[in-house]
Amino acid sequence: MAVNYTPATKVLPVDGIRLSTHAAGIRYEGRDDLLVVEIAEGSSVAGVFTQNRFCAAPVLLCREFLKSHSPRYLVVNSGNANAVTGQKGLDAAREICAELASLTGVETEQVLPFSTGVIGEQLPVAPFKKAFPATLKGLSEDCWLDAAKAIMTTDTLPKGISKQLEIDGKTVTISGMAKGSGMIEPNMATMLAYVATDAQVEPALLQSLLKQATDLSFNSITVDGDTSTNDALVLIATGKSGVVVNDANQPEFFTLLNEVCQYLSQAIIRDAEGATKFVTIEVDTAPDMETAREIAFTIARSPLVKTALFASDPNWGRFLMAIGRAPVKSLDVSKLSLWLGDTQLIEAGEPVATYTEEQGQLEMDKLEITLRVSLNEGSAATTVWTSDLSHDYVTINAEYRS
Amino acid sequence: MAVNYTPATKVLPVDGIRLSTHAAGIRYEGRDDLLVVEIAEGSSVAGVFTQNRFCAAPVLLCREFLKSHSPRYLVVNSGNANAVTGQKGLDAAREICAELASLTGVETEQVLPFSTGVIGEQLPVAPFKKAFPATLKGLSEDCWLDAAKAIMTTDTLPKGISKQLEIDGKTVTISGMAKGSGMIEPNMATMLAYVATDAQVEPALLQSLLKQATDLSFNSITVDGDTSTNDALVLIATGKSGVVVNDANQPEFFTLLNEVCQYLSQAIIRDAEGATKFVTIEVDTAPDMETAREIAFTIARSPLVKTALFASDPNWGRFLMAIGRAPVKSLDVSKLSLWLGDTQLIEAGEPVATYTEEQGQLEMDKLEITLRVSLNEGSAATTVWTSDLSHDYVTINAEYRS
């Protein structure tokens, strides 16, 4: 039921990255729920993690391990978030890392753990230990799509993408995967995304590029305004292509990285829990970025806006209600203009006389809806993507513990 | 489908207040949609209004008129909010006030207009003009419940209450009514509430008492986090009981006023769009009130918390997720405790070992659910009331333009 979203049939391998999935039976039956990613020695790794104060045990360990060690393995499970599990949860995550480390001859701190699923249940260690030997045997460069499937919870479709460009006659590949469709309003990164490139990028620059791309992609989406306890986005640069990202080619590389991150984050919205619409909210000519973001996100989170979108009801008063309640320092509504697709609804704070309900209906009937707010108070602009609020969203979250 | 809510069968008259309702056909067919309230000369009137920046034409006029004039009439319609209607909407509201003023021999500015219903449609003046003569003929002290019905939109039940106390051997009455069940997160006042007393209260004191009571009632509820463009709460003191509210009896009077405001605001939550649960969220031992309120409201607004409440699912990880993402300056989760009813879930940031899913299920199965968060970081405390997010909420807001 995803909106205009067909998963990629192929995600290109990235030299220096091998992956393997396994049905470890951690929670789900009859499907892969464990992913191990092997990262070649000498790679740079950058990560951004949830700002939720109840961040999960694996997030705490990732932050700790990344301070002092260069990661060689990622271990990811779906079905159990290992969040709000106290010291026991931390111990379990560490034991899982230690086990994988001893099997592969690296240090415990070189294994980064990730979990997604139900919050507040203890993560069993035994299924990991049992599954690791077979999982490691299966490591392969060419199973990104299987990996994207193994990390799904309420997702209906896997999310993966590859982009390539030529630099100095050499091909650089960026491949990425993500999961997530509910509890989505990332604050630093979204629930589990992994992007890798064979370019060589110095660690500080890699972290900076990741932060910039995150703000334009994963930090610009919302399904329900609820920030996960487990959000994590990891960017790996193996350097195996022989291309070094430098001042000259950095813009080009960043554009590609941004395309991958935007594709994956938009795929999360297209596959959002119960989504029937893909909604783009643009706010421009704002006095500052904070005002632009607050207004865009207030519209994007409003249950009344989201139910009107679900109903394809051009009840545009709700858009203005949401703009008017946004927690911004100041807002001169008499300067504000509003467009629904190509149809202008509001000019200088007043309804456009020529607007007809039929025009509005035509725009709202579309699967992809764009709302544009011009504040005419400055030059800041932002774009946010969101989904609607449907019966299926309620059903999924009322009847199912992810 | 309201939760544990049976409307009062009687709302006591208040000496100095007469009311009348009429089926003016402004939008709805076959029901009263117009209310006129007459206020005796010499009464004090205080009001609080929405902080939504797109506030409606009637709200703008109320604010303007109250600056310079003492109100003698309120005119209220349901079905059309007269919000985001530009200069035309302001002109219409003013014309309605002028018409009622000329029929009753008061000044235009002594008539306060109120509207509730669809945003963005022009309010027709003719139905008011046509209905006013008959409506004025029907003025009576004893029709508060009819009035409460006439101002309903998506409400399923009218909301009214009376409280009395003895001061110096004389009886003081406070009666009130309110409407509202969606687009509810009042910021200063909720969508249309009227409270009157026959006590005599000096205007500045009346405004101050109203502000205090509002913060403890209407400003402490949320259905969907969406603040209406038309919120208004008016408190009238006619003085007809002969009792003057002074320093000595003010605490007693305030307690009663607070009871009326809390009853009405809680009635709005009990009758919230699609509500199947009445939820009380208490946050205590917070470092400051702002932190307490942000945490309480973040839980109350969270779609994932609200769908878990609808499902009676003790998925308490969602409560912690919401607490963890609350936009507060600081939060030491290692001190935090959490109770669901009488069952403790979290002690000092970790799950309580003796907790069982059965205990949680027992609490979540109740119609009235209390969640208590102790931060153990200070002495600030707050209580917020909210409803769940059900299929009916989606249906009501997707299929119906209120």
C-alpha cells in the first residue's frame, strides 16, 4: 500500500562491504531478522543517532564504541528494540558484540549493535550466538536487498538504492538501505539506515557530509511526530574505488550522497504506516530556518491536516489553523500566501477570490500533494515530507506490537 | 460514545443572565444553531481567546470591543467559524453585532460575536437578521442546556454544569457551558465556553481568576494537539446575588470556579472525537513547570501513545519514547519513575522486575486511565487530560467537515 513506491530490484555492491542475513528467530518466525555487515579494514565510518533521551542500549554502545574504535562489523536485529531494558539490555548488547568479535578476531568495540522492534522487552542473546557461525559463512558483497528486508518491522517493502558517478575516470558507488514506517520523526537520523560508498573520505569530513545530508533528508520527514528510541544512520566509506573525496569533487559527491539519503527517507514516507498520500510541504521566504521548520513540521504533524489529506478533502482551513498555531516567535499572517499544488488558496493572508472547491478537489485527489507556504518575510526555505493519517495507521498501531 | 459522561439534566439559572436559541439555518438543518445571551447592565465580563495567529473574525472583534466597552449581549453560531474569511468576514461579524445592537438599544461594541464550525467559508448575515426578532422574544433565564446544545458541532452531548456555595448566608451560583471535541489543544481558552456567576467581582480580579482557572482546566486538555482558530472562554459576573468576592472569600469562590471549569474541560475530553478512553497524565517532582507541561503534553499528543490507549495495549515503551522525545532542557532518565494506575512500571529509569503484562493489561482495560511520571528532580507538578486515537477519530475528521 506504499504510495508510488516500487522497491529497487537491484542495489549495487560496494567494494569493501559484505553482508549476510539469517532467520535467527529473535521474534519473527519464518523470515530473516538478523543482519551482519562486514566493513573492510581502513574504512571511515560516521554515524548519527536518535536524540530521544530514552535511547536504546545499542545506541548507547554505538556512541561509546565510535569514540575510540573504527568499526569492522555491524550487527542488526529486527523484532526487539532493546530499548528501556536497563543494565540487562546493555549487557546483552555487549555480549552479542563480544561474541561476534571473538568469532571474527576483532575487538568487541569494533562491532556496532543495532536493534529495532518492540520497546521494553529484554533481548535474548542465545539466538544471536547460535546464528552467528552460519551468518558469517554467508557473507557476500551482493545481498543489499536481502539485508534491507531483514531489518524491516512494520515496513511493507524494503528500501534500497544505488547511485554512481565518475570522478577522474573512476566510478564511485553509493549504496544505501533503510527501514522505518512508524515512530518516525527522526531527530539526527531515522530508524536504521546504512549507506556505504567506495570513495575514500577522511572521517571528520565524512561525519560533516553525513550531518548535512541527514538534515536535508532523514531529519526532514515525519509520519507521526514520534521520535524512535533506536534511530541510527551509518555512513561507511571504504575507499576501495581509489577515488579520494576532496575540495574539488566534494560538491558532486555530496549531491549524490544527498540523493541517496533523500530517496531512502522519502521511501520511508511512501511506505509510512497506513499511508495513502505522499505529501511535500515547502515553506519559503521565512525570516529564519527555525521559523520555516516549525511551520512545516506543525502542518506535517497535525492530525486534522493528516485526516483531511486521507479524505482528499480540500478543507484548507485546517492548513491555516496549523500554520497559525506553530510555535514561532512571530508571524505576520497578512503577508502569507498558500498554494495547494499549482492552485493558490491564500494571497496576503486572505482567501483568493477566484479559488473554487473544484480546483482544491482536483489537487487533493492526487496521490502526491504539495503544499507551499510563502511567508514573504525573508529568505529561509525548507522542505518536509509526510504521510496522511488513515484508518490503517490506527489499525497497525492499535492491533500490532511491532 | 462519550467516556463516563452523562450530561447534567439541569443547569441552574444565574440571576442577570437570559438566553435564547433558534434554528437559524446557518449551516445545519433542523436544529438550533444560534444562541443569544443577554447580560444584565452592571455585570463584569472577562474573556480569554485563542493564541492561534489565524484567529477568527469574531475573536478579533471580541478583543477589540472588550477593550473599551462592557458587553450586554453575546451572539453565538455553530456550523461556520468565520475564520480566515478576510475583511469580508470581519464586516459580516460587525454587521451581525450592529443588527442585534439596534434591536436591543445598545452599542454595536456591546455585542460580542462567537462562531464555531467550518474554517474558510463566508458567514451569511441574512439568517441572523431574520432570526434575531424571534430569538430575542424567547430570552429566558432557564435555558442553559438548550444553549449548550445550540453551540455543538461534532460534540455528541451538551456540556453544562452548576455549582453553588453559601457566603455570608447568601447563595452564590456559578453556571457554565462549553462545546468542543476536536481541534482541541486550547492555548488560553477552549473553543467556546461560557461561565456566569451572580457574585459581584471587580473586572481586573475576574480576569485574573479566569486566567488561573483556565490554566488548570481548559489549558490542560488536548485531543489532537490542534489549537482552534476560534477558542473563546467568557466569564460573566452579574453581581445579582449581592455577594461581593473579596480577599476573604476569594479562595472559596475560586475553588468553585475551578470546579466548573475543570468539569467542562473534562467533559470536552470525555466527548472528544472518537474517544473511548479518558486519560489523566500527571507529571510531578519536575524541576520546573515548563518541563512538567512539555512532558505531559508530549505524552498526551503522541499518536503512538494514543493508539496504544485505544487498543488497551500495555505497550509502555511508547510512554517512555514520548517522554524521551519531549522538548525539555534536560531530563535525567535515571531518576524517573512511571506508574500506570497503581502499577509501577519504571523505577529510577529501569523496568520494575515484578511487573507483569497482566497487571498492565488490567490497568489499560479501564475506561479511565491514569499515567503518573515522577521526575524526582524538583517540586513542580501538573495534570493534563486527553483522549485516545481511534478509528472513529479518523472517520469523523476524514468524512465530515464540521
